[in-house]
Amino acid sequence: MKVNAADPGQTATDFTGGLGHSVADGAESIVTLATIGPDGPTGQFIDRSGILPW
């Protein structure tokens, strides 16, 4: 089992009053983790730009 975390950042929604980037941009990190293969990373925290420090 792999355990990773994604930060979508501030996404422009009704909740944020339209501030932030698009929902598609916010989903990039989530899609990246959802599509990693069996040899992919574990224990990582990522955003659209890459790996973030814990």
C-alpha cells in the first residue's frame, strides 16, 4: 500500500469567492498520485510544482 498526500492549493470555487487557480490546475497533483504505478513513490507530499517538504 502506498501513502501519499496532495495539496491542490487555493482553487477558484464558490467557497473561495473565485480566488485561486482553476479546478483543473488544482487536480493536477491528485491525478498524478492517482495514476502512479506499482513502483511509484510512497510517503510523499506533493503539489502542482512537485515534492514538498514535510
